[in-house]
Amino acid sequence: MAVDPVCKMEVDEKTAKLKTEYKGKTYYFCAPGCKKMFEANPAKFVTS
């Protein structure tokens, strides 16, 4: 299971419809709002 970087909810990578790539890594989201927030400022949610 992946963890939504915005809300920290667990998301199944196999069934996730919302995902995006940032610096070569794929991030998965539980809802469109979380994806939109991440894409507006990914550095805020990525610690490495």
C-alpha cells in the first residue's frame, strides 16, 4: 500500500486512479483534492 503524501491515507497502488510523478517517483492519492494540492507544491509534501 502507498500512502497519500497529503492526507496520509493508505492507497492501493493497483487500483488507484489518481497518481502523479515527481522527481522520478510515483505518488498515489485518495482524492482529486489531495492530488491537486500535491501538484501545486510537491516540495511541501516530499521529505526526501
